[in-house]
Amino acid sequence: VQASVSGVPAVSIPNGSDQNGMPIGLQVIANSFKEVELYAFSNYLVNLISK
């Protein structure tokens, strides 16, 4: 959330839940005006996590 408020691009990627049912995820943050690279890297991570 702080990244989005500060104006830098960020993506949140959900990754299931732990043994107690709590959600697990990660946030990827990029430099300003690097949205294309952020989306490409996020897509790579989603594909990697999905295996």
C-alpha cells in the first residue's frame, strides 16, 4: 500500500494461504515509470510460482 500511495508502480501477487488459512503473497515494487518491466517480471513470477 505504501508504494502505491507514494506513486511508484507496485503489483501484489497472491500465493495461497498458510496452514492456518492466512493469506500469503508478495509485493513487487519498481522504480517510477518502469511499469512495463514490473508487469513483465510479475508475469514471470506468477508463472514460476504456478509450477
